[in-house]
Amino acid sequence: MPKVISVLEELEDFAQRFDSEGRELIALQLAVQRLELEKLDRVQDQNRSEKEFEQLEATWQSETRELTQLVERLKDENSQLKEAIKEKKERRDSVALHRQSSDGCVEEIQLMLRLKNVIDRQKVEIRGMRRQLAQKNVDLDAMQQQATRLAKLNAVLRRKHFVSKRQADQLLSEKNDLELMLQTKEHLIQQMREHVCHHHHQSNEPGRTSPSANVGMSASMIKELASPGTPPVPLTESQLIERLNADDKMIMDANDSSRLHFTAQELRDLLTERNELKSRLIEVEEELSVYKRAGDDEPPVQGPINREPFEKIYGQRLKESGIKKFFENLIAKLAG
């Protein structure tokens, strides 16, 4: 019957653990979906920005080509006007030799003045276009530098988000391991207390020997751990350790050597390790919450990045507990 009860309790524990893990898995899936949606939005924004940049660059190139063509055309017109002026001057000189006074001389002078005005105006326009072209080049260089800075910033954000995600996954796995170890130790402590209560009840039955002959714990500890007819009185870890320090004895059944036995030092180690696991579990939960908040604040990663070193991501693994073998033997004896 005790084995059936123990099996039912383990089944109930597994069912509760399965439900909690299922809820946590659903929450993580929702978080992953949200991160994927944010990633898609970021990709769309980046594509839109790239398209706008390409359009702006194409516009600038077309304007540059137009300005270059205009400058070339103005240069050609300028050369043509210079040749025309030269021809007019030669013609005027030749006409002046033959005709000292002529009505056409006045018109040629006026034409030359008009041509000179046109040339001066075209020179001003060329200088303005050159200034515009230089400003366009400066703007293009600034935009290229800004695009380079954005690419570097995006790479840094990708690396940070990847490291934070890997560390959060590691902390989540470590949290699950610590919870499992803590539940195992709590279960073992409860079984130890029930074992002490069982021996105490047997020692109080008629025809039995005195408690001090069968169980090596002090009477004060047995009285507080299990009183006849009442459920076991829970002791705090500090009280139980204080009692174990005061009564450093062996907890065993003297009539049956095959029964479970363990020393008070092992109990102290067990309680101390349980407290350390509780503290470590709290620290892991706090770190996990910090990484989750950091993951919500930072933008999602986009594109491939370089792999981080294994030691940098995972760090030093937790060392195997020195009392782990004792727990395994204890579970094997209880199951047997």
C-alpha cells in the first residue's frame, strides 16, 4: 500500500509538472511568434528604406547626368559663340579695311555686345551648376557614411540579441534542472521525516524496545519530528540543523541492517544543498526575467551573424553535486 501511495503521489507530481511546463511552453511560443512578427516588420522597414535610398540615388544620378549634359552643351555653345565672335571680328576687320564707315558696323558691335552678355550669363550659370554638383557629391558622401553606420549598428544589435537569446535559453534550462533537483530533495527530506516518524511509532508499540535502542536520534528530535497520533511537526531548516549539530548520531534501525540508514551529517548536507538550490533558483529566475525584458527592448535580429565561442555563451557548467550519489542510492533503497 505505501508503494501504491508513493506511485500515485509521483504521478500527481508529474501531472502538475507537465501542466506547468505546457503553460510555459505556450507562453514561450507566443513570445516567439511576437518576436517573428517584429522581425518581419523590421525587415519590411529595412527593405522600404533600401528602396527609398535606391530611388534617391537614382534621382541624384539622373540629375547629375542632366547637369553634366547641360555643362557640355553650354561649353559647346560657348565655343561656337567664340568662333562666331572671331569670325565677326575678322569680318569686321576686313570690312573696316574696305569700308571705313558702314551701317553694318554698328549692328556688328551691338551683336558682339549681346554675345558678350550671353557668354557672361552662361559663365554665371556654369559656376552655379558646379556648386550644385559639389553639394550633391557632399550629400551623397554623407548618406553613404550614414548607411555604413547603420549597417554596423545593425550587426552589433544582431550579436547582442543572439547572445541574450542563447543566455536566456541556458538560464531557462538551468532553472528547470534546479527545480527538478529541488523537488527531488524536498521529496527525500519528506521521506526521511516519515521514516523517522515510522520508527518512532514502532518504538512506542507494546513489546518493542526503547527508542534509544533502535534509533540513534535524540528523544527531543523524535518528539518534534513525529508525535504519536498527530501529523509530523514541520521544522525549519535552521532548527533541524541546530538539532543535528547538537545530536550528531546515526539514524538507522538496529534490528534490520537492510533498512535505510543515513547520518546526521548527511542530513545537514542535504538541507544545506537544498537551501543553496533555492537561492540559485531565485537568482536564475531574476536573470531570466532580466534577459526577457532585454529581449523585448532590443530589436529582433536580421540576417546571419558569426557564431560566438562556446565558452563565452555557456560559461562554466555546474559541477555535479558531491551528495548526488547518496541521493541515487537513497532513491534506489526507497524504491526497493
